[in-house]
Amino acid sequence: MPNPGESNLWLLRLALCLATAVTVAATTYLCGWLNSRQYYVRSEEYVATRKTLEFLREEIERYRETTGRWPDTFADLKVVKEEQLPVDEFGNPKDGWGRSMRYWKEADQYRLVSFGPLGKPGGVGQYGELHAGQSDTWPEHPTLWQFTTMRDALPVQIASVLAGIVAFPLCLLQARGKPGNPPSLAKLLLACAVTALFAVFAALMISGLHLVPGGH
């Protein structure tokens, strides 16, 4: 049976391997987050929503020119009455995600909004609200926590966990060494540090390629 000293040494080796695996997984996830801050994809739903918003904005402006006032509701617009675009059961035009758009008057102005893919106020970047007549909130970038709660983060989360799972047994092999001749703690610490640094370097290089025009 191994003596207490050997057991403690192996526990320390396991802790080093676990710390290395966590470092690899965390680095992978952080790089995924950094990449998400650089690129957003305009989906078909987004394009359709933006087109509908601008179409409605033109109709609202035309209504104002004709009547001298803003419409009270969507129902005042000819294009809505004639159902020239999809509407819900209350006569509110739908956005590209099939959700009702919102319109209301504010003093001598108005607001025409789609709540985006989440279907609720707020959101950041591609998950934010779309306002008629206003430019996108992009490239406002999600915080790390906001990215964690996004659906797009799931593949990154899976990849990060897999990276950590792969790194852990590799470190264990280093800790085991040759039969009957495990490496010293100093050598293991150095090997784990090199593994973690290499993982960080590789992840940063891959992230850097996404910042280069034409990079993949």
C-alpha cells in the first residue's frame, strides 16, 4: 500500500492535472467569447424584420403628411387594413420571428419596435431590439455573462468542456510517467505549465485569425 506521503503527492499531481484542464477549458471559452464580440450574422429573420420596420416607417410618415398627425394604432395604416403584410389576431404587423411589433406615440414623435429574436425588451447585439429609423445597436458587444446565457454559446461551452476532458488524461499520463518512475513534482509542474501555455497560445492564435480579413 502507498504510504501517506505518496498518497499526498498523487493528490497534488491530480490537482495540478485538474488545474491544467480547467485552464484549457477556460481559455477555449474565453476565446469563443472574444470571437463573438467581433462577428454577428444577419439572419433571414433579421433582414425581414428590418425591411418590414422601414416599410412601416414610410407608411407612418406618409400618414402624417396626409392627415397632419401620427396614427393612433397600426390599424390606421392602409397597408395594415389591406393586410399587405403578415399581422397577428389584433392587427399588429409581425416581425421576421413571427412576433408582434409594437408602436406607440411619444409627445410629437413615435416609436416602432421589434423586440428581436428573444421577443422581449432589452438584449444586446444580435439579440437586441430593432427600432425603425435607427441604426443597429451592433457592434455593442455582449459581456461574458450575457454571452454565457446566449443560445449561440452552447457549442462553445461544449467545445470548452471537451477540451478540458482531453487535457486532463493527457496530464495524467505525464504525471504517471514510466512504470515505477513517476516524474518529480517539479517536472510535472513544468509539463502542466507548458501544456496550459501551449493551449492558451494556440487558442489566441486561432482567435487572431478571425480578426484577419479572409481569416477562418
